[in-house]
Amino acid sequence: MAALPEPVTQTRPDTMPPLAPSGGHPYNPVVTLNGWTLPWRTNKGVKEFHLVAEPVVREMSPGFKAHLWGYNGQSPGPTIEVVEGDRVRVFVTNKLPEQTSVHWHGQRLPNGMDGITGLTQLGIAPGKTYVYEFIARRPGTFMYHPHADEMVQMAMGMMGFWITHPRARHPLIEEVDRDFVFLLNAYDIDPGAYTPKIMTMLDFNLWSWNSRVFPGIDPLVVRRGDRVRIRMGNLTMTNHPIHLHGHEFYVTGTDGGPTPLSARWPEVTTDVAVGQMRQIELYGQAR
């Protein structure tokens, strides 16, 4: 294995406001807890993004920094936002000490763009760049993560969110006032250490939202009466029930797409299983 490069210390703020689209079809941008949305440019009608896989330093809570692997200086990587029907091109540059790839979890795309090292592509060697290109064919909430030595790379924090917004009004996708996204991830870091133990399967000691732990997690700030959407992805090794104290909600979406109206009922807890996404909606209210 090649020598490990120095981790990138995050230079941009831990949290940035939603990134409004600068061109193309308009959409209401999401709020990534303790994170940000990846900027893009348009090249002859194609939306182009650039992800850099690299070692990073992530402040998980005030004063506690972990040496992780991620994208563009952060773990999880930045959220990618596009619109249904967009042709998307993603340049992925590998600055890790081993090969990597990116799997676009839940996307409908050509087999060669699925990011499975040894099956649909060769791994992206250290120092090399690979280009993924496909059309975002359906609206929804998706994830991205490696499929090259994934048990190590995901245990080190390599993952991110992908949001495809509907191009037109959708009968099952309501317009909302606040749209939050975060990933559930878990680590095993010994007291006094910086680096996760990659062989841990279940006995994790840090359960995090977007690689942050209490008291370092951003609050979900809404106004009374706001319609609120919360999108949660689980890339840990175990299921996680999510409970909202004092609020009822409906599960309005999964990895498979929007939930039919006839399948929705009021809840206060929903289970987010391994490798799954759950989208819930509620109205902000005071008690």
C-alpha cells in the first residue's frame, strides 16, 4: 500500500446555507446538516461536478477531530443536487492510497456507470480521474459511496447524498418550506485516538449524523406552520429507528420513490434499515 497522504483539514465552514441553482431548471435546494451542496457548471447542456476522494480531518464535535476518508475535504461528501432529466457528468479524482470507485446507490443508469470495481469498471487508481456520465431519470433521494474495498472505505467515512428534484409538479411530491438531509453513519474510535477501526462490524462507539455527534449536530430550525421534509439515509451496519418527540409525520418516500398516498399513515417513529433511505414530512408546530 502506498504511503498515506496528509489528511485535508476542512477549509470551508462546517455548515453552508442551501445552494440555489445558478442556471438550468429551478428547484428548492436542500439543507445538508453540518454540510453543503457541491457546486456545478454547465458544459454544452451537461451538468458537471467534481468529487475528490481523499483523507480528511472531520471535527465530529467541538474539540474532537477524527482522521477519516471522504470527498472534497469532508466526510460525508457534499450533497449533489440535480433535476429529473438532467444529463450529469461527475469527475472523480482519487487522492487515496488505494484504488476506489463511486456507486450511485439507487440510480437507474447504464451498467458501465454503476461503479462496481472488478465488475463494471476498473478501480480508479491513486492519482487518476474517472468520469461517470448518465441521465438522472427519476426524482428522489439517493446516496453515493465506494464499491472498491468498500468495507474499509465506508468505515472510514466515504459516502454522500444525491438529490434528484422533480422537473414539474409531481402528484406525490409536495412543495415544502424546509428540506433537510443527513446520513446515519457509525465509527469505532478508541478514546485518545483519531482513526476509526475498520474491522468493527457491530460494536461501534460513535453513532453520528453526517459524521457529527452530540453536541456538534446542527439543529433542524423551522418556523411554526412550515411544511418540513427530512431525508435520512442509513449506511451503518444496523437498522436505526428515528423518533421525533412531540411531532407526528408521514413517511412520504423511500429508495423506491415517493410513497403512494394510500400507503401513508401518521407516525412518530420510523425504522431506517441498513442501506435504505426514508423521507418523512410534517408541519412545524409549537407545544
